[in-house]
Amino acid sequence: MPERLGNRIKEKRGELGLTQAELAERCGVTRKTVNTIENGVFTPSALLAIKLARSLSVPVEELFWLED
Amino acid sequence: MTERTVAEKAEYLSKRRARMLPVLAVIFLSQQVTYFTTVRDLEAVPTVKISAWLVLSIVLLAALATKGFWLQPKEVRDLIDDENTRANRGDAMRWGFLISMATAIAIETLTMFDTVKARESIHIIMTAGLAAALIRWGYLERRAHRDA
């Protein structure tokens, strides 16, 4: 069975009161990219995952995990 | 008129491209269908029409292979071509290549039973490959823009 990358971007974004567009701007990507990562459609690179974690002030392993 | 930020402009252009890609693919394909159903012989198609097809093919190929939006500022172009777009573009190019190869194999098989002119073969392979890549890219971009 293929592995998937789970995430809690939406939850952490909500806690900080950020929109997808605002988070995207902080990371230097478009809202579309944040949207696809949040929905599990797109798996980000390590670089973008770290940028997202930094923008949301959480460790990367708290933001992403491997789903069985 | 209010001035758009770079992010807003990139978002707007990216959405517009997602809407336009399937339309372009249909226009491109219908142009070819007209050639093969009304003319039957590609040699009889006027040079102007063939040149127009060639120019459109080059523009579409360039849009697929580069960031596109050549007249936009660099920061807008860089943002539009972010990680997700690059992945979608790469996937579309892969599909285009595979469909081109499958079409070439089909034509090669057909030549065992019938004569197919080189010019017609090139035309069909290019059309199938480009259209497949455009449709795939359009599908991926539209899906990416869709909200949860």
C-alpha cells in the first residue's frame, strides 16, 4: 500500500488565524500549492516542508507524518 | 483600478491558465481534425495554414517547457512556476512523451498494412503528444485550484 504524508497545516494555520494565501506568501509559493498540500494531493519537497513548519512556528515532524 | 500584489497577480494568472489549457487543447485538436477530414491530403493544405499550426505548436511547446507568461515581471513568473506547478508541468510532459511514443508505435504498425507519409506521421505524433500534455496539465492545475 502506498505511503501518504499526513499533515495538520489547516489546524495550525487556523490557530494562527492565517488564510491559505497568507501562508503561501510567507513561504513564497501560490495559494494553490498550500491548498494541494493541505488536501494531501501534493507532497512537498523537504525544503518547502521546512518553510511551512517555520512559517507556522512548529517543528516539521509535528506538521507532517507518515500515514500507513 | 487597485494595484494587485505579486501573489494576487500570480493567483489570477494561474487560475486563468488552468481554465485556458483545455480550451487550447480543443482548439489545437479541432484544427487537426479539420485537416484530416476535409482535406485528406496534408500536401493540399495551404502553406499559411500549416505555418499557423506550426507557430501554435511552438508556442504551446514553449509554454509547456518554460514558465510561460513571458511578458510578466520575473517575480510573478517565478511565483506562478512554484513547486506544485513544476510538478504538474513535469507530469504533463511525461504524459505528452508517452502518448507521442504510443502514437509513433501505432503509426509504425499501420505502415505494415498501408502507406503513411512522413509529413502526416510527424503531424499526428506532434498533435497527439502536445494535446495530451495540455489536457493533463489543465486537469492537474484545475484540480489544484479546487478548494477542499
